[in-house]
Amino acid sequence: MKEGKVFVISGPSGVGKGTLCRLLMDRYPNLAATTVSVTTRAPRPGEKDGVHYYFKSAEEFEEMEKKGMFLETVNKYTNRYGTLYSEVERIMKEGKNVILEIEMQGGVNVKKRIAGAVLIFILPPSLEALTGRIVSRGSETAEEISRRQSEVEKEFDQAKDYEYFVVNDVLEDAVEKVKSIIVAEGTKDNIGNIKQKYFGRN
Ligand code: 5GP
């Protein structure tokens, strides 16, 4: 069985990354799975511990960090977020590709640690469409919305290491594009590996 790869999916707040990833996994349950991150932020209404995040105190987070449990961590606003090695391993063991739905600094750090990681940036059809989505979600205060908007341009500036750019205009199309990227990346190899597999030499 060919080992799964790590795919980072990032994009500005409100671009619909979460919905896209959920639909992708509903449609192609054997292709990929997302990790559950650790965060120190408070749960939003409807969010469940162990499903959306592992919700921890700042002290607990620090303790986990000291133990070397994180592939990457980031400070965002006043909160901390981190990807657990154990989550990545859990999905790899299932023979699936790993999807990390994380912000861009995290993506860049993952690429430094896992050279074969593939970074995908999800774009809104326009900046105006993005603002509309954040407001209609209704879970953020006006102050948080304006703070997040000012982050958008900075996020684009950080996208240097990203290789794929998928516009989330029609959700179904965006899901198919991400699926195609995952499938295509899974067929990448080099002739040395192939000859080893077929003839026992390279
Ligand atoms: P939210 O608080 O809206 O759930 O997430 C805020 C941002 O943190 C989003 O861009 C989300 O993708 C990102 N994020 C969630 N978990 C992690 C993580 O483990 N590492 C990093 N670097 N970013 C994360």
C-alpha cells in the first residue's frame, strides 16, 4: 500500500475551508481525513471537544508542547493552536492522506518538517464575497471581524510556499479540484522507486 501524503489546506477566515474539507471526506471517505487540532480558545456554540478541537487550557497546551507532542503550533490572536503528531499518525495508519486545515504560518512550518507536504490555498471568488461570508456566520464580534479582515492581505503575503490555489466559488467544483490534486500527487514518484518495486533494483 502506498503511504498517504500530508496536505495542508489554508485560506482566509470565512473562505469555506471547513465545509470544503467535510464535503471532500463525505464524498471520498477512503481518500483522506482531517486531524483534530488542540486549541486554547473557547468552544463556539455547537463545537464538541475531541471532534472540532481538543479544547485545552493555556497550561495544558504548554505541557503538551514541552512533551514534544506537536508537529507545529501557532499563536493566533490571543489563542494557541497546534497539530498533534499522534493525529497525523492515526490517519496515516488508516492508509489515508492527511489533511491539515490550518493557517498559513502553520503550513509553512509543516513544509519545513515534512518535505513532501503539499500546500493548498483556498481563495474566495473576491474579497467582497469573503467579507459577506464572515458577517453572515454571525459568530464573531464586530471587532473580531475587522481584525480578521486586516489579516487577509497579510495572509496572501505569506502564501509563497503554497503550490495550489483553488477558488471556492462553486463548492462542488472546489471539492473536485482538491480531490484531483490529492489523486495526482499520489501518482507522483520517480523511476528509481518504480524499478525497485518491479525488478528489485534501481
Ligand atoms: P478558528 O478559531 O476559527 O477555529 O481557527 C482560526 C485559524 O486557526 C484558522 O485559520 C484555522 O485553520 C487555524 N488552525 C486551526 N487549528 C490549527 C492548528 O493546529 N495549527 C495551525 N497552525 N492553525 C490552526
